[in-house]
Amino acid sequence: MPRKPPRISASEWIVANIVWDQPKITAAEVLERLPGDVRWKQKTVNTFLTRLATKGVLAVRKEGKINRYQPKIAREACVEAVSNSFLERIFGGWAAPMLAHFCETAPLSDAEIEDLKSILRRRQEGGKSDE
């Protein structure tokens, strides 16, 4: 049975997303790619990379004195785990109230609304939403 993806903190998500987008990246390159509003030092980035590697989210490959980081767990698996956890904790596992909440409160473009309708139609017809 596959292992359940570990819990990832909000700060770890920032770092993990950079590695998912740019596999085989160095810690210095992660620091360069941080969002503009995140002002961490290299030591902080290194700490998050080490935590993610310890949790099994990232793999580390040593190249001389440099570590290169790459995903060990797919982003989709981590997103699914945190989504399911949120659904259970906040909405008791009921998807309809969660979807209704976000549809009523999130700013949605006309295109996004059409996408949601299409997904729901496919589900109603017995297909998966990603087909």
C-alpha cells in the first residue's frame, strides 16, 4: 500500500512548488525563485529543503559540494492529501457544501464557471472530471 503523503506546512509548500516546477534544482536556485513577497535567507530555504527531504517529499542528489533537489512525491498526490484532509476536517467529508461555499464566495470568471459546469456535467454522466 502506498504511503500517505506527509503534512506540509505553508512555508514548505512554497519551496516544494518551486522544486515541482523546476526539478533538479539547487538550494541557491530555490532562493532566487522565491515569490517577491517572501524574503528568506539561504539558511531558511536550506532548512525547508531538508525538512521536505526528511519527510520524503523531495530526493537529494549530491554533486560535489552542491545538493540538487527533485520531487519524490508528485504534487498531485500532496494536493489530493491536503484537499481530502480539508474536506474531512471542515466539511465532514461532504463535497457539495464545500463546492457551494467556494462557488458563492470565490471570485470566478465566466470561463471558470463554464469549466465547473462542464466538470459537473461529465460527473453526472458517469465520467471522471479529468477525462
